[in-house]
Amino acid sequence: MAAKVITVTSGKGGVGKTTTVANLAAALAAEGQRVVCIDLDIGLRNLDVVLGLENRIVYDLVHVVEGSCRLRQAMIKDKRVPELYLIPAAQTRDKSAVTPEDMVRICNQLRADFDFVFLDCPAGIEAGFRNALAPSDLVLVVTNPEVAAVRDADRIIGLVEAEQKGPAQLILNRVRYAMVERGEMLSTEDVLDILAIELIGVVPEDAAVITAGNLGSPASLDKELLVGQAYRDIAARLLGRDVPFLSLKPKTWLEKLGTFLNGGNTQ
Amino acid sequence: MTSPWSASWQGTVDKVLGRKHSAANAKSRIRTLLVYDRTDLNPTIMEKMKDDIIAVIGKYAAVDVDRAAVRMVLDHHTQRLTAEIPLRTVTERAKRPDTTPA
């Protein structure tokens, strides 16, 4: 089976692209899918840290491009899930070290042996974005419910369409249920109304993502977390399953008590 | 720390009282921004375009300049330019002096 190459992009920095890649990749690998993620942020790599694999880097993407190592040698295997690999970005080079053609070639090499290839796109619309877009089969645009992030998402969606890589799908990240209820944060409907794009997931803001980042262990591997469930649902949708969108309403103490009495079974 | 229960209650109260919150403001700001982003226009150009449109129509009819409006409409991924150019009838012009630019 040929892998699906998924580009995760946003335009604006800091909306949660890398976190999204780490969580979706881990969730899919936990389901038995064979997954590789590639960090394309040359000079500012982060995905290694979010996945907790930073101490095991020997070779990186630029070594592969330059032919100073084999593709397999640059792939760091995650030990928590069966088949999850990371190809880290080079930290000491600039973006010109990799071209869109290099990315198409590398992804084509990976297609035969994997189910999913995730490309973690750097912020901006320059070289790194072009590299991440060239081999893409599906583009996921990550945004937050705020003015600057939605504006940049719109720009990215337009560029993806112009490159004939659309239609992109949207992940709305860092949604605060209580603020939306108070009318102090754009709702999912507001954002969809503006961007006119298909939604693949809504992810709540959760301090657990910070904790997970501290530990280098994606939240999607934690079955207890609502935010983990949000990522696992997106992963399931990527597998073609029809999963209903989950309510981001935090549980009341009464519901929590019910779950507790039910032996922790949330169903 | 507001509990989700009181948050939704607050939301309902605000809806009943017709209170507007910052999300509505954010949405309208994004809409305006995107109209200009997507078309590579800006408010200054729009104003100039409005003057030009009024001038063209003014060659053939008496335009009510004060009530004329040219605006961009964001309709999902389609941008539309709508111009509303009220014309002054002969009787109106008789009552009120002509203000149409020559």
C-alpha cells in the first residue's frame, strides 16, 4: 500500500503545527499504522523535542538530501509505539539546503514502506512551505480561533489551492469552550463560515499539552485526556472512519463522579 | 475561575440581553481583512474606485453622491463588489440643487 503524504501547515507560527504532527503521528502509530514524520523547519527544529527523541539524532534531513547517509539511517524510531519514525531537520543549515524536488524524491522513497508520511511545515510562505507542499497528498491547515491566525490560514488555503494541492482541511486548535460560550472567542462555526473549508478536527486548549511537551510524550497517547481524544479522532478520520465531532464541554463534577463510579469507562 | 456551567448561563443571559462580545468584533474584523487580502485592494483604492464609478455614472444621470456606497462582499470564497448608486429624479433635483460632480 502506498503512503499518504500529509502536510501540516498554518502560515502563522505558534498555532500548534508541530504538536499536531506529533499527536496525529503517535495516534496513528498506536493504531498499528506505519508512520514517518519529517521536520522541515531547517535551522529551527522542534519536532524532535515534542516527540522526546532529541537525544538520539545522528543524521538529519539535509544529510539525506546530500547523500551523506541513507534514508533509513536518518530515521529515528520511537520506542513507545510500534512503527513511528522521525526524520529531524538540520539545525545548523538554512532552508536552501532542501528543494521541493528533494522532498518529492524522499517521499516517493517512503511511500512503499509506510502508511502515513507527515510533513511538519515551518511558519511562513517561503521555501520551507514550498518544500512541504510539493509532495503533499493532503494538506491540513492548523489555526487558532483568533484574528491573526485565521487571517493567515485564509492566505495559506488560497496558496494551497493555487498550487492545486487543495482542498485543504482544517484543524481548529486551542479552543476554549468557556470563552466561546461567553462570546469571547470565535466559535468553530464562525471560523468555518469565514474560511469555507472542510473541518477535520477541533482541539481544546489544554494545559496537558504543555505537560506532554515537558515529558516529550504526545498527549494523544494518554487515553484519559480530552485533548488526546480530539487528536485520536482526527487520526481516525484520516483512516477514513466517520467519527462524530466531540463536545469540548468540560465534564462537570457530577459527570466525573459518574465516570468514576462506572469504573473509568467513559462510554 | 469560571465554571463551564456559569459560562453557558452567562452566554444565555448575554444572548437574551443582546450583549455583544469580543468574538463578534473579531469575526467582523477578519471579514474586512480578508476582503482586502483576497483582492489585494485597500480602503484608499476602494474610495478612489467609488469616486470613479460615480463620475462615470454621473456623465449620464444625476447621482445622489451622499448616499452612494461601494463595498466588497465576502461570500465564502467569492468576492463581490457591490455598488449602490442612488439617482436623483427630476422632481428631487427641482426641489434640491444639483450636487452631482460635473
